[in-house]
Amino acid sequence: MTREEAMRQVQMYDFALIDTGLFLDTHPTNREALDFYASTRMRYLQAVEEYEQQFGPLTAQDTNTDNGWAWVETPWPWEMED
């Protein structure tokens, strides 16, 4: 998977979580929406993990500082391949 494809996966699941969260704000007991949110959250976390394993952290908060501030050494997450 390319960096762009991996980022799109993360963005897709993130959008679905935000949208479902808005729905759940007004329908907090909707079991179908709750189940969808839970399964989508798992997919989102998996997509983030896969992205970070291959391309590095998505946010500065996820940076490993054992070898210094490596966050600035790799391309930024929004710098897509051309």
C-alpha cells in the first residue's frame, strides 16, 4: 500500500467515526450505530497502526523520543506523494 492509500484509509475511518459520533449525540441508544462505531474504531486504530509502522507517526504525540525528536526527520503526514 502506498503512503497516499494508507493515509486515505485513516482519513476514511476518521470521517466515519466523526460522522457516527454526531449521530450518536442525538441517538445515544441506537444499537446499530453503537456497533458500527465500535467496529469502525477498531478499523481506524488498525489503519493508524499500519500507517505508522510503514511511514512513521501521524502526530507529534506518537513520536518515539528515544533517539531524539525524530518527528521532523520524516515527511509530514499531509505531504502526499505526487
